[in-house]
Amino acid sequence: MQRERLAEFLRTRREALQPEDVGLPRGQRRRTGGLRREEVAALSGMSTDYYSRIEQQRGPHPSEQMLAAIARGLRLSLEERDHLFRLGGHAVPRRVLRADHINPGMMRVLDGLDGAAAQVVSHLGETLKQTGLAVALLGDETAYTGLARSLHYRWFTDPATRELYEPEDHPVHSRQLAADLHRAYTRDGRRSRADAIVGALLTASPEFADLWRGHPVPGPYCVAKRLRHPQVGPIELQCQILLDPDQSQSLLVYTATPGSESHEKLRLLSVTAGVPV
């Protein structure tokens, strides 16, 4: 671990970011450019003290998970993230196996969607970041660990995952998720995370195994989604997708037809969740 160079690198990237770049208000009392340490810490999901100690060349050796969180908070490019890992004394993440680094441009788009139900998802169905309204609508999908990070895995192994969706739509979702995973497995190959998820599902889920044998191919993905929300009841949404091909990630934005009952329910949900619209 190169403490001095790590601290310098973090400081330069922090000072190069403006509040507007990460969706924060500038405020009238800000005398210098760049972000404050406490702002970077909040964006990275860690305490100000922990982040500050890294910049001050003291404290513990940051783990890979902490460095990945800082890379997301600072909106680092993949090349900058790799450099950060080297300075932190860790091996550079394999880009095929780790798709949890969000492209800075994608992060800026998500930052501008604070009042919308939006989230960034990997090609394996792992939710990397959500807006407040997306959490209120779908639950905190970033809280899972292990194979359960993948919606593809949860759908076939955890019955509670399906409770949010209309029962008659379950077969359609099953085929779509199996097809998405088939595409990821075909691209990533053996000894990949996709391979691990597929292997576990073939053992755990007869439904998935049956679909898998049919070599499913993805169909239209932006079909209407009918949810049964525990607070607002039935709600029908459209899902628009912005794809980042370089990192196999998608920005999903859920909307409802203006003037419809579902639109009013989505608005009500944002109010009850304390999300600004």
C-alpha cells in the first residue's frame, strides 16, 4: 500500500469534482472548488472519519470493498479505479468478473434523476445504485450479498422476490430472466460469476433448469411491468433502459402514463417516502 500516493490521488480527484457533478447543491458559503471530505464520504457510504484518515495517510488498510465504494463516490473511470486499487495494495479487479463500477457518465445521469424511480443494474441483475423512489417502489436491492445480489438468482430461489409482481406475469419474468442469464453466461464463459449463478440455479431450481435446457433468447425487455405494491396497491409501469455497453450495465427508469391511476400512485409513493419530486 502506497499511503502517500493514495492520499494524493484521492485529494486530486476530490478537488477536481464540483458539487453539480454529483447532484449536490453548491451553497453560498463554499469558498473553494471541489468536494469536501464529508461529501465524498457520504457519496461512498462510509464515515467522514474513515475517509479522512485515508487522505491523512493514517488509519487502517482500506479493503477492496472500501476502495470500490470510494471509486464510485468519486465517479472514477475504470482506469482511475484500477490505479486506485494498485495504490491501495490490491490486485486490479477483473472487469469480466466485477461489474460493480458504475461509469461516471451513467452516475451523472442517475444523479439527475433524484425524483424518478431509477437504478443502475449489472448484466447479471445486480442492482448497484438506486434513487430514493426506486427503493420505495422496489425495496433496497443493493442490500443483498453473495449470489443473492443477482435478481436472476433471487427470482428462482426466494419466493418473496415474486410477491411484488402479479402471479400471472411470473412465467414471462422467469423466461426473460433465464434468457438474460443465458446471454451473460454465453458472453462471460466458464469460471465467471455468471457460471457460478447458473450452476447454483441448475441445482436449486427445477423451473430454471427446464428453461435453461431450452436455450432461452431474450425478447423485448421494455414491456409493461405490473406490480402489487404493499402500500399503494396495483401499479403498472413502463421501464426505459439506457445501456452502457462498455461495462454491461443498464440504467432502468420506471415511469407511469401521466394522468393515469398508476401515475398518481407513483406520486403518492414519492410523497410518503419523502422523496422530492
